[in-house]
Amino acid sequence: LYMITSFFEEMLERGYSQKTFESYCSTLERFANIFDKAYGGNRTEEWHTEIKASRSDLHDSFIQLNVETRAYNNPHAIIDRIESPVCQRVGSLQLNHGLRLTDACKLQEILDSKGIAHSKGGQAIEGIYERLTPNEKSLLHSLNPAEFRGLKNRYQAELKTAALACGEQYSGKATHGLRHNFAQETYNGFLKAGHTPHQALLATAEQMGHHRADRTQHYLR
């Protein structure tokens, strides 16, 4: 069912309205209820339950699309204010390497496999560990793996607290704010290095894991 979640996240990334999102969710839930009744059996998960959970997780993020920009004014200060070291590492992975929330929380997989086997839409992200600085690697290895459980919800809560403490507007449950910062800093870096705007956009899109550059433009507002 990760494809359903990926589909919803794609709608978010493309800037669909909350009304459109809710309409799709309602339709999918109705179909899922029919399939669950027809093929219930001994399956360990119910489709309509999973869709409802994804709908709840992304609801606030679609509301945040009305905000003019979701990049933070001082993202480094926000990460410094995050309470726990493990959540700080997740924030750093988003800000410094542009990882999506779900991928940034897969710390054990990054340590074990050096990358992400199944990112959005089943895409594999290789070489994440190799892109880390020596200090980032050391900090990652110093964490207690027991703290990785329930990390996504804990990180969202700590990021929100830190953002508000810094006088920033929290950018929704999907925490795309830090990913916006990464996109803008990366794009500007390519421009300073002599790339044309189009070249910079394509290069940034590649680092963001976007198949089309027009998706990346949404992050550069």
C-alpha cells in the first residue's frame, strides 16, 4: 500500500488543493471498503484503514499549501533547537541532503544499506551514507537504535516545537519546509558555480529525486 501513500504525497508535491485531495481520498476509501469486504479473508491489513491513516497524516500538509512559502528563514537555528539528538539527525538529513520525511527517518536502513531501497514510488536512493560528512557519520553512529522506534511522529512534534520557539511558522506535518530550504540552497549554489538557471534547475531536480524539473520549481518559490 506504499503506492497509495506515494500517490497522496505526489498530489501534495504538485500543489493540489485540499478539496481535491479530500475528494480523491473519499473515492479511494469507498473502493477500498468494497474490496475489503470482497477479499477480506485473513489479510493482515485493511485497505480502507491504511488509506484513512494516510489521509489523516497528510491532512494538515494540504492546508499548509496556502502558505506563500514553506522554506524556513533560519533552518539551522531550528535544528539546533530540536530537543533530541536523534531528531536533530533527521532534520539535518532533510536540510543538508534533501531527504523526504519518511526517508530521513529510516536511519537504521541508511546505516545498514547506505541508502534507501524503497523511497517514493518505489524509487531507490543510493549513496546517502557516502554523501554524509565525517561528522554526520560519527553523530549517526553514536545514536541508540532503540530510539529509532516511533521516530516519525516524535520528529514531527519536536520540529514543530523548535520552529515555533524560533518564531517560525511550522510548515505542516509533511515537514517539507527543510526540503524547500535544501532545494533553494542547492539551486542557488549551482547558479553561483556558473550554471544557467535551466541547468541549475535540472541539477537540483536530480538531487531532489524528481523525474521532472517542474516539480522542483514548486520548491523554489
